[in-house]
Amino acid sequence: MLPIAVERLSRDPLLAATFYPGDLLRAVLRIPEAYWVQDAGLLERLRSIVESVDEVPSEIESEVHHFRGET
């Protein structure tokens, strides 16, 4: 499922999957770091996606800043 989610995010980083713009990105950013060790390629794609987001909705602001190392 995660590769599919990242693929969809690559087309629309702030995709509203259920509740609000960016909720899918928020869910992906909450995946434990231990997973990403196993899939560095997917992590790089996710980093690129996150960096492409200029205006971060307030609902996902803390997750994006944490992922970017801005906390």
C-alpha cells in the first residue's frame, strides 16, 4: 500500500484522501522510521515530495517540519 500512496502523493502532495488536504501525506509521514531503513528508495521519493510542498496546511504542519528536520 505504501508504494501506491507515495505514487499518488507524487502527483498531488496535498491529496485529500478522507478528511482534509494533506491527510494522506500526514499518514505516510507518521510511519515509524524503522520502516524507512528497509526502503531507502521510497524514502528518497517521499523526501522529494515533501520538499515540493510550498504552502503546508496547518493540519500537517508539525509532521512536515519534523520530517524536514525543522523542529
